[in-house]
Amino acid sequence: MKFRSALAAAFAVVALAACSFQNKYEHEAERITRAVMANNLAPVQNDLTPGLHVSRVKIAEWADELDAQGKLLSVKETPTCTPGFHCFIVKFQKHTYMERMQMDDQGKVTQWKFHMANGA
């Protein structure tokens, strides 16, 4: 029984350490990307500004595109971005994408856009 507890604790530490390499913006972008891939924004709805509305059809289109890219491998913020935005290099198994996210003063996402990276 002690071995299981120690193993569970070790796994928890490793899992937390893996998450700690992302800054808060990378974490938020990854959460949104995963929600879009799942065709379900409910897990991130409270992170979005109340005035931001995306139709279910648009989310389904985005989900089809991103889910077709295979496993999400990484989300890394890039320092070269338009002022007021956070930009990310998002790597999937098949292609690399660029994401742009803007947030308001309360930390709510006001814009989130993506496109396949050039040459991907």
C-alpha cells in the first residue's frame, strides 16, 4: 500500500512539474485550443469575455481543422507579437500553427485566432 501511495505522489509531482513550464498565457491558449479541438467551449467559457460570441458552426469548423492536425504537442509564447496581444507557436503532430490571443483588464479573452504557420 505504501508503494502505491509513493508512486501516486511521484506521478503527481511529475505532472505538476510538466505544467509549470508554461506561463499563464500559454496555459490559457492551450486550454482554449484543447476546448476547440473537442468542439466544446464550455470548459473555458468563464475565461472568455461575456461579449465574445462564436457560433457553434464556427467552433465545429475550427474543431475539424485542429483535430485533423493530430496530437497537440506544445504551446509556446513567442516574444514577437503585436502590442496588446499574446502570440503562440502551437505544434501538432502534423503541422505548426500560430495563435493570437488578446485579453481585457480582467484577464478575460477578448480575441483568439489561429492559422497554419507559413511553410508548415
